[in-house]
Amino acid sequence: MGPVADLTSYSTMYTLCAILGAAMILVAYDRRSLTTEENVS
């Protein structure tokens, strides 16, 4: 994580990464459900 982790605490960085990862997973599931609904109809 480099210089950003040096400026902030590691717990803050890991929390930020966890939030970003969860957001990506949610977006991926939303996109998948939207595409499958379009294909079904």
C-alpha cells in the first residue's frame, strides 16, 4: 500500500480496501442481475 499507509494508519487503509472491495462485489452482482434480466425478457 506504500506511502498512503505511512500517512494514515494501517487499520484505516484496510477498512478503506474492505469497503472498496465490498462496493465492487455489489456493483458486479447488480450488473449481473441487470444483464440476466435483459436476456430473459
